[in-house]
Amino acid sequence: MYRLLITVIGIYLLYRVLRWAMTALGSGAAGPTIDRGSGSTSINEMVKDPVCGTYVLARDSIHVRTRGQTYYFCSDECRKRFLSS
Ligand SMILES: [Zn+2]
């Protein structure tokens, strides 16, 4: 009876270790990675509205993906003005 219990616990621990190893290998590194200067805009980054020149937080802005680039706008009005130009 106890042998079975020990076997079950052993398998469970092995499973946990394997899962941990898979997660560590799968994500490349444990924990969040800080990506600097890769060209991608993070959601907490300040971006310039090309229409009025206002700096807006990418997360709160209205963005448009066009011609392979992403543009950020402070308001829907700026977005419309940009698209009509
Ligand atoms: Zn604007």
C-alpha cells in the first residue's frame, strides 16, 4: 500500500520536474525578457501621432496598420485625417 503511494508521489514529482524543464526550454528563458531596440513598439511606449505631433501612449492610442507600418493616433479625428490624406 505504501509502496503504491510512494510510486504515485514519485511520478507526480517527476511530472512536475519535466513540466518545469519544458516551460524553461520552451520559452527560451525563465521569466520575462526585456526587449530593447528591436523595432517593435511596446504597449507602454510613447508614440508620436503623425498628424498633430502629440505623443500618446501606444496602449491608449488608436492605431492603424497600413503599408507594412503601424501608425498611432491620439484621436479618431487624427486617424481619419491621416487616412484621407
Ligand atoms: Zn492627434
